[in-house]
Amino acid sequence: DAMVIQNPRYQVTQFGKPVTLSCSQTLNHNVMYWYQQKSSQAPKLLFHYYDKDFNNEADTPDNFQSRRPNTSFCFLDIRSPGLGDAAMYLCATSRAGDDYEQYFGPGTRLTVT
Amino acid sequence: AQSVTQLDSQVPVFEEAPVELRCNYSSSVSVYLFWYVQYPNQGLQLLLKYLSGSTLVKGINGFEAEFNKSQTSFHLRKPSVHISDTAEYFCVSTHGSSNTGKLIFGQGTTLQVKP
């Protein structure tokens, strides 16, 4: 089945130690998104790629970066994680100009110690 | 500015009872509406969507929603809930002004189904 895959599902990192979260998709969608979701809150969009074009949200901290080496893969890099960055990170995809439905991966839960 | 308000943060209900999760939206442009469900430690799964056409939308797992333009509402209903419906439900909107359709989330409603 076509899907959005996130690895790892659970990630523990130390305060200040860079960490990378991975997302891949078999849907061949041209838009990929990264969301941060803290406990009991709605997901918050960090940034998205439309093909190779990177679109950052205005309030996304510089500590968060992203790479999209090809259509299928997208990475979230947190350069110096703080305790406040502990959250669920969700990757999603969509087909631009389609019906705006986004397809979500299962998420990576990040713990910062 | 576009916004979505879910009127209940928690909805407790007994198994096999009907349920309604309420959602109001505001938008000055044509709006597309979705309900997503999130089970614990999982991503979001689409229940149903309204883009245009019939105002009564049927989704997966026996859920349905009605788009009401005059009341700017998009309430989610199920006639008989199961324990397995216990989850977080998000009402979401977007508009068609861009190809990428940025999602606007409601605050979420926790549906707790009791035996």
C-alpha cells in the first residue's frame, strides 16, 4: 500500500545533541510537510516543500532545518535540541492542486534528556 | 483570517450511544473542511472531507458530517460509538487560494467512549 513512513518511531536525544528525523513516501506526492505536535495540542506546521521549493513558517525557530534530497524523502534536522523541543513530529504529504487532503505518517516521538 | 473552533475539548459517551462533535469555522473565502482522527501515539487519519456538492458527507468507520454554510458549522456525528472510537478528533479547514492548501486546525476534541 502507498504510504508515508517515519523513522524512527521513538527517538531519544540529549540536550544540545543534533538529531535527524526521517520521512519517506511511496505516494509520489510533490508536497511534503513537517509538523510539531506537543501534548494535547493540534499539530503546528514547521515548514513544507513544494517539489524542491522550501517554505518556512514565519515562527519556526532557526534550530529546525529540513532537507529534501528527492521526491520520496524528507528530513527534519534539529541542530541543538532543547527540552522544549520534546514532541511528536509528524510528516505529511499531498498532491498540489488536488483536493488538499494531507496524508500523515505515524509520527516520531522525540524525547530530550 | 481563517479559523476553526471545536466547541468541546472532551466528550464522554457510553458505548453504543450517539455522538456529535461540534465544529465551527470562519472564512471569507471558499473553504474546504476535513475531520481527522488521531489514535494515541499515531499520526492523523482522514475520516471525511467536504469540498463541494452534497452537504452531508459520509466517511469511514460510520462517521458523517454536515456542512452548514449559514451556521458556518461542520459537526461530526456517529449514531452508535464503539470503544475503539476513543481518540482525538480534529476539525480542519483550508482554502483553495494556493496549491499547497495550508491546514488550519481546531483545538481538538477528545472522544472518550465508556463501556
